[in-house]
Amino acid sequence: YSTIIHKSMYVHQGEFLSLDLGGSNFRVLLVRVMADGEQKVEMESQIYAIPEHLMRGSGSELFDHIADCLSNFLEKMGIKDKKLPLGFTFSFPCQQTKLDESVLVSWTKGFKASGVEGQDVVSLLRKSIKKRGDFDIDIVAVVNDTVGTMMTCGYDDHHCEIGLIVGTGTNACYMEQMRNLELLDGDEGRMCVNTEWGAFGDDGALEDLRTDIDREIDAGSLNPGKQLFEKMISGMYMGELVRLILVRMAKEHLLFQGKTTAELLTTGILLHSTSALKTTMTWMNLYRQGLTSAEQVLRGLGLDPSVEDCIATQRVCQIVSTRAAHLCAATLAAVLRQVRDNKAAEKLRTTIGVDGSVYKNHPEFSRRLHKMVRRLVPDCDVRFLQSQDGSGKGAAMVTAVAYRLAAQHVERQRILDTLRLSREQLVEVKKLMSEEMVRGLSKQTHEQASVKMLPTYVRSTPDGTEHGDFLALDLGGSSFRVLLVRVRSGKKHNVDMHHKIYSIPQETMQGTGEELFSHIVDCIADFLEYMGMRGASLPLGFTFSFPCHQSKLDQGILLRWTKGFKASGCVGQDVVTLLKDAVSRRQEFDLNFVAVVNDTVGTMMTCGYEDSKCEVGLIVGTGTNACYMEEMHNIELVENDDGRMCVNMEWGAFGDNGELDDFCTQFDHMVDECSNNPGKQRYEKMISGMYLGEIVRNVLMDFTAKGLLFRGKLSERLKTRGIFETKFLSQIEKDRLAMRQVRSILQHLGLTSSTCDDSVLVKEVCSVVARRAAQLCGAGLAAVVDKIRQNRNLNQLSVTVGVDGTLYKTHPHFANIMQETLQDLAPQCQVTFHKSEDGSGKGAALITAVACRIKSEGQH
Ligand code: 0WK
Ligand code: 0WK
Ligand code: BGC
Ligand code: BGC
């Protein structure tokens, strides 16, 4: 049974309660951990009896009794008003799914209280405490006594990775490699496994070794067929083994002149009483204290033993306890081999924490055990460390670690909750977006509105008669593309495209406008060269993915740069003029500038070419934005109320007037302050690819600074802005991605000592940040489609959204979460998403083609 103990020794200081049930004594303990410089532990405890009738009565009575003892102890200690964390050493086979839940599989060792097997013993104890109602505690952990013992000894000896009990019962635990625990996910690090080796042989594996005496004991026990190995070793049974052997020998006239007594013949007389152990101890001490005490014991059973009888009895005791010690050594050797093999160590150096009255009190048991272990595994250097403080201390240690981890978890979730949006909040975002859209469209409030709702002068879609070659530029996304788009007229839409991707170096993005536009013209020249069209003068459609004020199709006044662009001398300028100037500076070719469009508009047009219901364009990439077909009469900046025109919302700026302040976290403020356009594009900075990685990095930094991650060790690389690329979010959230791969990303970030838990947490932070982005995007889109529906007084709207952008396309969950949110917030709209495969350049070329057609038809 795995016990979720990962064995980190740094514990939380404080006071912890501990219960120790299942050995010969039931103990209640108060453990104080002081961490002033070096850690010190003080303990106070009280032993309480568990009467037999409770061990075999009803479970609720047993747990009520435990609660009574606890209450009594708290009273005595004057701490009844405190709600202290408690560790419960429950020394029976239990199935554990988490540290504070433990389902009893079967009772052992004289216990048989009804209504407990199959139940979670933590809930039973909580119920009894609740029933009393005079105190409250926080049950944080349930551990087996072997585990408590390992932790207790591990506190003094860090090599201690095995726990052994040889007392009333017997059992062992050890630290196993996670990769070998097939019942659990995760393959990194180690976890403590409670072997419950007492049940070894219950499947018949020990039949060759078991004697009739063993079978007789089992038959007379409370749990026949169960714990067969334990019944050959532990204190509860050794005395009975000796008795039955003496009876057998007496009956065969080998002892006591063939005489037996009622006491000697009393079956289970030694089994059914907790004094069984004492009897066992008595038998065992026979050996140490010589013949006199042997005689005493035998006379105690009404026998009249001869000296030979006493010697023979001692011999029987010796054989029984030697077999027990050797059997225990054999199984311990198996555990040691497993630990050694796991470490692939030549020589294993390890410590075994031991407790139990047989190991501690039997004069020879431990010596024989050590000796046989060393014979069986000579390549293991084993130290046996006898527990002085009982497993209660270990249980308190586990509780302290769990308490610290739980406190850390609560603190992490408190911080992550600031990044989790409720449905009410998303409804509010949608409402605020709707209001801003109306303010952007209205002549009166347009200037103040954060969402500018910019007219694009794109009003009609291709009718299939368009034809010709068109040049398209696509600037503003993660890559700059120059495209040649060949449109052939006719019903079957066929457009051929050739394109080449060029990079825009950082220094060009942030240099002068002249350099930037000259660079663009250089790329065009290179492309025309590459296409063998040097000097060609083609109609050009320019996808310029930044907020531009347009008063006609072939003009775009840049309102401000976004997404890392900052070239000087461009804001307030017509980008078509800037490009024309650059073309004429080069004097190599000429271009016929027909249209400048936003990438959202280009994307809508590209997808609209396949799906005529596509009336919304969405980009979730480096930046984010949306456009849609708005009724002309709502676009107050443009005269003419007929028909529709595509409006570029520039929703990235939503929140720049403080609309989103209630939703912004400290991390959003950090990202904004460190950006090259503080106070601008707030909505974009909570959603798009350029910023999500930075939000995650800031959360990870905050967690690390608070000691909640990477053990508080901040790596230099993690302090580097932009080091946590948004693509990592998409990679890390890939479902099939094993933690190991997350680790390799963390290693790439210089976080070489991160643990599996760290990886799990990093994955959680990524998913929380990406989920919020997708939900915010979904809420914004819900406002858009519901506006279209209301514009058309429809009860139900069916519309297609053309979408593009690396984040939308590569993130494993973004699209689904956004769709779910949209469906939830705009239930009267059936929205189909059409992923653009050809980019917005094609759309820009189609818009150019339409404009050329209209121009040539002289309709305009
Ligand atoms: C003392 C430990 C307790 C364990 C006991 C086993 O504190 O958790 O159950 O040793 O030994 P026993 O009392 O059964 O001999
Ligand atoms: C591809 C489009 C382009 C747009 C880009 C956005 O062709 O116009 O700007 O998607 O996505 P990003 O490249 O920023 O991830
Ligand atoms: C129980 C174990 C326990 C051992 C020692 C056995 O009977 O099944 O859980 O560790 O006794 O107390
Ligand atoms: C720009 C928009 C663009 C979006 C997506 C934003 O930063 O302001 O014009 O559509 O990014 O690329």
C-alpha cells in the first residue's frame, strides 16, 4: 500500500497531536516542533487502555473511546480549545488514496470491531469527535506504524528509508521508486510503501514452510487464513506456538511425563488476550533468565516440570523465536535487495528504523535478525536504529510536512484564484465589451471609447468574377509574408498563392519607420525576384495588423503601435504613404496600392471565400483582435446607412479606460508595466501570445519568492523577461505530455532542480492563465455575435467566425474553452469556427480584387 510520503525532512514548526493505535499500547501524544535554528522536538504522551470488548465490539464504540481518550488528553494538557493538526498512526492494513483518507482492508492482531472494515477510519474518528462536540481537531494524516517508525528514526538518521515493526504484529515499509508503483501516476522520486508483509503466505506461498502447529494457530485465530506470515513471527502468536509445541510433546510423552494441565491445554488462552504478548514475552524471557523462570512459568501452568522439561522448554522457545527472527530476516533481505536494485548501487548503505516489543524486549531476537540479515545480504551495509519515541513522533512529522504542504497549497490556490474568473465575471466582461462597442461606434463617444470600432471600408465580398494577379503583404503577426495571389474567375473558386516569409528583426521593429518600410520594400523586391516578376507592377493588398484609422480602403492612419513594434515616425502617419515613399526611395518597381486591411478583416475574407456565412474575423496570436460586419447605420463615423461594413474592433485596447481593472491581477499589472506600451492594450495583455508566457513567468516568480515552488530557489534565467515563451504553455498543456517533458522545459529555463510536484504546479499555472485568456476571448466574442443578432432582430443567429493566430491554432485547449464560454454567454447564436489555412494575405488580395472589380466596373 503506497502512503504518499515523499520524505522531505524540513518540517513546519508548531504543535501537533498524534494517536498511536494498533500496538500493545494506545497512545495519545502532543508533539512540539521548535525550529529556532536547529530543530528540536518535545513530546508529551499518555497511554490509554483499549479494553478487549471494544477491540471486538462495534466500531463506533471503539472510535468513541478513542475520542474520549483524546478529549481526556486535551483536557489534561489544557489545550482543548485549540484546533490542532493530528497524525493518526493506525497500524492495520489500509487502502490509502490520499494522506488523510484510509480505508481499513481487514483487522489484524486481536482487533475485530464491527462496521469498520471497508470504511475510512478518518471519517469514523471525525464522526466520533463530532458526536462529542467538546473539542475539534484537524486530522491531516493517517500512517501505518512502520511508516511512523521510519519517520521517527529518519529524523535522526537521514539514511533511514525502511521501517520495521516486530511487536504484537509485524510489518515493514520502505521508500520505493515511483516508477515501480504501477498503481500510481508519476514516475519521478520515491514514495513510502507499506508492505503489509504480515499477509505474506495468505496465497499459499509459505505452505512448504508452515507446520501443523502454524495451521493449528491459524485455525484458532480470529482471522483464519489471514496474516499467515505474521502468525509465524509476531509477539501475538509466538507464545501460542510454544504452548502448542509443548502440548504436542507432552501428549507424545516427550515432556512433563506426558502430563498436561487445563491451563496448558487452554486453546487460544494465549491468543485471545492482549496478554498473549505478555505470555509470549514470558516464554521468551525464559531463555534469558535461565531455568528458574522456565520452571516458574511452567509451574504457573500447573505443571511439575523436571530440569529436562525446563531445558526442553527453553529450547522450544529458542527454536520458535529463532525461526521468527530468521523469517523476518529473509523478508527484510528481500526489501533491502529491492532498495539496492532501485539505486543500482554496488553496496547499499541504509538504516532500518525498528520498533515493537518483540524486537525490543526479546533477548536474542534482534541479534539473530541482524546476523541473518548480514548473512543474506552481505553487500548491504545495514544499520538498525531502534525507535525510542514510538511511531507517534513520526506520525507528527508526517503531519507537520503535510500541514506545511497543505498551507502552501492553500496559498497557491488563493493566488491562482485571482486568475480564475467566475461566470458572473465573464457575463460582466461581455456586458462591458458590448457597452464599449456601442461607445466606439457612436460619433459622440468614439474618442473616449477604448474599443475604437474602426470602419474598414470593406463592404462587399467576392462574387466570383474577380480575376488577376495580386500582391499581398501580411505584416503584424509573428512572421512577415509577401504573397502573390492569382485569382481565377468562375463559379469554382480557385485562387493560387505563392508566398515567402521574411523576418522583421527586433531592431527594425523598434527602429525608424523609414528603416522598417525600406525593409518591407526590400522583401517585396526579393519576392518579385524570387517569383521572376522583377519590375512587375501589381495591385497590392496590405495586411497591416495594427490599429489604423481609415477614411477609405487604401489609406490607414496608424493610431499606435502594438505587439512589440515601436518604429518611430509612423504613428499618425498613413502607412500606405510610408510604403509608397519606401518604394519610390528604392526606384526599382512600382506598386498599385489598392487596399490596406487589418489581419482580422483579411482573415474574415479568406474564410468568407469558403463559407459565405463568415461575417466575423478573429485573431488570437501575438496580439488579439476581432472584426465583424456591422450595419452601416450603426457606424456613425461613416455617412451612409445602407448595408453593412466590416468594422475592425481593435478590442485589444478594451480595458484601457479601466473597464477591466476589477479583473486585473498583480501579474497583469507587472506585465503591463514592463511592456513597451504601458496602460495600453490591457485586454490583449490578458489574452494574447505575446503576454501569456510573461504572466506565467511572473506567477512562477511570485510562487518561488514565497517558497511555494522550486523550493524558493529562483533561477537567473527565470528572471529574464520573455524567457517563458507562450509556446511553452501550449507544449506543457499537451495532454499526453509526461511530466518529464515539462521538466525538460524547466531545465531549459535553468530550473534544473525542479521536482515532479514543481512540474505539476507549473502545468497548473499554465492552464489557469490560458483558461482565463480563452474565457475572456469567449466573453468578448459573445458580445460581438449577440450584437450582430440584435442588429438583425433575430432570436437565433447562425454565423461563422474566421479565425487565425498561433495561440488559437497551437494551444491544445484554448479553442474549446473559448467556444464553451461563447456558447454559454451567447446561447442564441450558433457559431461555427473556420480556421484560416491561407492566412489573411489571401483575404487582403481578395479585397483588392473586389476593389479592382468595382473600380473597373466603375460602380464606385
Ligand atoms: C511502538 C509504536 C507503535 C507500534 C508498536 C508496535 O509506537 O506505533 O504499533 O511499537 O509494537 P507492539 O506494541 O505491538 O509491540
Ligand atoms: C496569420 C495571418 C496574419 C496574422 C497572424 C496572427 O496571416 O495576418 O497577423 O495569423 O497570428 P500570429 O502570427 O500573431 O500568431
Ligand atoms: C498490521 C500492520 C502493522 C503491523 C505491526 C500488522 O498486523 O497489519 O499494519 O504495521 O501489524 O503493528
Ligand atoms: C493589433 C490588431 C491586430 C491584432 C492581431 C493587435 O495588437 O492592434 O490590429 O489585429 O493585434 O494581430
